[in-house]
Amino acid sequence: MLKEWPLVAFTIAGQMAVGVFCFLLFPLLLLLSPGTSWSETARHTVLIVWGGTFGFIAIAAALSLFHLHHPFRAHHTLANLRSSWLSREIFFELAFMALVALAFVLVWTGHTRGLFLRAVMSASALAGIMFLVSMSKLYMLKSLPPWNSAYTGISFFMSAATLGAMATAWVTGSPPGNPGSYFSALWTAALFFVASDILFAVLLTPQYGAAGFRPGPSLRPPPRALRRLYFGRLALLAGGLILAVLGMVQAVPGSAGGFGSTPMAAAGQAGPIMTIAFVLVLLGEIAGRFLFYGLVPRPGD
Amino acid sequence: MVTQYGFFFNAAACSGCKACQMACKDRNDLEPGVLWRRVYEVTGGGWEKKGGVWVPSVVSYNISMACNHCEKPVCGLACPVKAITKREDGIVFVDTGACIGCRYCEWACPYTALRFDARTNTVSKCNFCYDAIDAGGTPSCVASCPQRALDFGDMAELRKKYGDVRQIFPLPDPAQTEPALIIKPHRDAARAVERAAEVANWEEV
């Protein structure tokens, strides 16, 4: 199970990148009319988050090479788009990465008014979502009943939503001093997704969830010793959720609270409570992904 | 001309001696831990009360399993680099020169036929001893079985000789891959589910 760390890192980083894009950049663009000119601060913030998105997806692409035993043959992976979801996953990942980079360059060079940017961003969002869809379909194999359920797709999309919203909120700080603003809604969205993630995990996790699939005998070795990982994941997510709620309750407009000192909050930086909350949720997602791969041991390993 | 080679396995005759497994390892010079043919020991049951008497209700049989050179090889469909191909006679091959070692096919195959080979850093699997077949010979597993529990040939011929049973507990639904495999079930296989049978020798396979 621990041998699958490159896949854990690849899927988590890839999902976080799509989540950040879909939860900050794309909706932000939709909120703006094509003729709106961006303030320098807004452009700066967007560029930082955008750079982070590109960084996550580039890291994901690099980490994916570590699970190949012949990485120098990796350029052949697009050879079977006709029937392999793995080929399609790589195709959409590369498309997402290229489109995000193009859109970044457009904003960086000040081309923020044209419809072309909106078209590029829409195509990026579509490629990102298709990346998640192909990543889910890739594991939903008939030969692997523990993965061949809607929960695989649900958990991947929930990870993207949770990590995307939390990472964006953490990076931007999103102090709730300005109710109604887009940024201040991010932590609320993040808390909703973390709570949903916990609920889905309790109900649907294969083998352990209340209504989760219980695999029967097959020619594949049964999973071992995953119970601690399952409960550890739930504890980490719940810890992150509680801390984030505490941080939000403390953070009244104009005060320090969980978002750090007032100047920091004004500058858009999360404080230590929110940072710990984000780290706990991230660790919870990582534990959940190790659990996911642990459900299907490879024979002979 | 053969259009689809396949295996016949007689579970009723197999004693679980693993001569097929070892002959395969020997012929293909496989590393320790890499098994192209494996013998699963399926066991279950215990004791049950019939009237006033406790009687044994044990079920136990063996399944010798390699790549089934499926008519619908899902491993090949899943491979991102098209390193898994099918010959005209139905034998499914791994091209180790093209394989990138992503090991995705290991997950795709419900028979766990594909095994990672650390020597080549690629997956590997049964190649039906194609060179022996091409020379008019016999796959080593078939040749080595002292019980004559294994046979091979064209699937059309095998069906005529042995029928068309392709699944016993705990093999997957054959509709998934259309395996080139005919089985004569052991009598215990019919009671395996009700007696909660399972594979007992995971460490070996």
C-alpha cells in the first residue's frame, strides 16, 4: 500500500489543482463582465493562485513519473486514447496544464478584457473536469469491485472540492470581514465540503462504511489492516473541520481571530488555526487515498 | 487453423501438487515471487449438526490458473501504450520493450494473470509457451501435470471435448473478459459459497 505513494501524491495534487481552478479562478471570471478592468491587487492575487494551480498540476505530472518503472517511455502514454482511461487521463491532464498556463500568460500580460481569456478559461475548466472524470473511470474497473462504484468518482470530486476550496481560502486568507464577498464565502464552502466528505466516507467507504461495498472472495488477495487508516482519516477530517469552525467563530470583522492579526487578515493571509485546519484536512485526504489503494492489494507484493 | 488457443482445467482431478506452477517457473526462468501459473487452494466449511450427529462439512479443491488469453483481453484495452497484443491464434502477449511499467493491467485483469517482473521492470505473464506451440509442442504446465488435469487446444475443439463451463468459485464472471478457459468443476465447488470458502494460500500465489 505504501508503495503506491506516487499515485497518492499524483491524484491528490491533481485534484487540488482542479479544485483550486474550479473554486477560485473560473467562478471569479464568470462573476466579471468581459469589459471589467482588474485592479492591480486582484490581478496579483489571481496570478498567485493561478501559479499555485499550475504548480500543483506540474508537481502531479512529475510525481506520476515515479510510479512508472520505465519513465523514459512515458511519452507513449497517449497511444491508446481509443480504449484506455489511463491514456485519456494523461491527455486531459496535459490539456488542463497547457490551458492553465496559457490563461496565466494572458492575465500576466494584461489581456484580461477579451472573450479569448474567457474561452481559454472555460476550456481549462472543462479539461480539468474531464481529467477528474477519466481519473475516476480509470479505477472503476469491473475486475475490482471495491473500486467499481460511484463512491470512487464521488470521493475524487469531493477531494477536489474540499482541497480546492480550502487551499484557495488558505492562500487568499479570505477573512470574513467583508460578508458577501466571493473570497469570504470560500471557507464556508470548504467547511461544507469537508463535512460532506466525512458523511460520504462514513456511509460509502468500501469495506468500512455503513453502506459501503463488502468485497467477496476473488483471486485477488484481501486487504489487510486498514481499519486504523479509515478511522484516522475520519479523525483528521473532523479535526480540521472543528478547527476551521473555531477559527471562523473567532474571526469577527476587524479582529484577529483564526485568520491571524488584523493586518495579516487585511493582507489576505490565514492565521495559525486555519493553517492547522488546512493541514489536517490535507492529511485526512492523503490517509483516505492510501486507504483507497490499500483496498486492492497487488498480488505478489 | 487455430483461431483461439485455450486451456482446459479439470478441478476434479487436480491434486494441488503444483507441478504445473514449477514447470512454468522452470521453463521461463522466473524470479522468486513471479508466478505465471498459480495453484489456489480453496477451502471452507467445518462441522455441521445433522440430526443428533456432528459431521464434517469441509469443502476443499484446487484451481490452477494462468493467463486465460481472453477473447476480450481487458488488460490490452487498458494498457496506455498498447504493449499487450493478441496473436492471430488468440495468444495474448506483453511486449516488454514497449511496457512502461505502470502496472495498470495488473488491476484490470480479474484473474491476476499479470505479474511485475523486477528483472525487466515490466509486467509479465503466461505466453502459452508459444515457441513450443509453434514447433508443434505442448505448454510446459500441460506437459508436467501428473494427473492430466490440464489440456490445451483450439477453443472450438476444447468445447466439443469438455463442454463450456468457464467459471467456478471464486473466479470472476466470464462475461467480463471471455476467457479462453474450460473447467470441469470439483464437486465441492457447488457448495463453496454456502460454506464460506476462501483462498487459503495467499502467501503462495
